[in-house]
Amino acid sequence: MESTPAADPSPARPDRGRSIMRLRPAARTLLIAGIAVALVAAVLLAVVLGLDAFNAAVYSMGGDKNINDATAEAQALRDQYAGVKAASIVGVIVGLVLLIGSLVVLYLSRPENGDDGEDLSFDELAGE
């Protein structure tokens, strides 16, 4: 009767660190893209919310009109920026997902000793 070999206590994928290291250059690019997308979408959302509040205030200034009325005009004003609001919220979420995902990859692929080999000394910069 043959016995089955014992399970190897070593990790199943010893090259896991190398596969994450290959993602490091792309993670830096995605980090920058995530920051840019999140910032642009957040600014767009802030502008649209400001315009929406301004339109509601101007519409309600007359005294007899209210933005919360059930009229078609009030409904049109409430829905005027709905698409842009939704798109900017999706943009903020996508930007944050890119940002967090790239930060996780950069954290997992950091060097063990703290030196990633990209720093130059003064002598190397001076050409000596």
C-alpha cells in the first residue's frame, strides 16, 4: 500500500511577491490616475450641487413657488442636474477604487529592507 505524501508546509505560490512586483509600475500610474479622476469628479460634484442649490433658491424667491412643489416646473428643476450628479458620484467612486487598489499593490510590493533602489546618493548625482 502506498501512502500519500505529506502536505508541503511551504506556501503554494512562492513567486507571489514577484507577480506583485510586476504590477508596481502600473500601480504608480493608476495611483496618479485615481487621484486625478477622484479630484475632478469631486470638484464637478461640488459645482453641480452649488448650481442646484442656487437654482432652487432663485426659484423659491418669489414666495409663492417652492422647489419641493409637485408642479412640472419644480420637478424639472430638481431633475436638471441628476445625470451629472450620478456621473460625478460614479467618478468619485471609480477614482477612489483606483486609488485604494494601487495603494494596496504598492504596499504589498514594498521592499523588505526599506530600500527600493531608486534613491541616489549625492555622489551619484554629482557624477563621481
